[in-house]
Amino acid sequence: MSTEFDYFGDPRLGKLLDLVLQLSTELHVSRQRLRVLEQLLVRRDVLGAGDVDGFTADDAEQLTLARDRDQLLHRLMRILTEQGPAEHPLRDQWEAALNGRAG
């Protein structure tokens, strides 16, 4: 890790900061999109206010929600396990994927 991006003097803390920033970004984007979607659906009388809070998923929907959760966790875990300096994180994994190797 270059000293330019080494804020704490410990690469493990740098990875933790990367994880927190990624979580914050994911949460912000998701919350904003969810709010806009709900507002549009209520405005167009497709949903009533509060309908989302009362939603119960069926089996297929539950599988989709679980898959999405697992994919998010996988992306977050990659931050903790990635190789390479902060300037180009996951470069080794990216190059391995391009060459058809496991990362």
C-alpha cells in the first residue's frame, strides 16, 4: 500500500476503512433508490403508503432476496481479502479473471 493511501499505518485498518466506506455507499444508494421507488409508486397509486412495510415474500421472492444478500456479502468480503495496493485494489484478481484463472 502506498503511503498516499495509508491513513493509519496499518494495512488491516485501511481494509476496514475500505469496507466501511463500501457499506456506507451501498446503504446510501439503496436507501435513496428505495425511497424514490416507493414515492413514485405511491404517487401513481400503484401502492398505498406503508404497503412495503407490510410485505411478506413468497418462497421464490425469498430466494431472490437471499441471493442478493449473499452477493453483497461476497463483494464486502472481497474488500477484506483483496490483494494489491490501494491505488488498484483487486488488480491481481482482475488480471486472473481476464486470463481465465481463479483469483
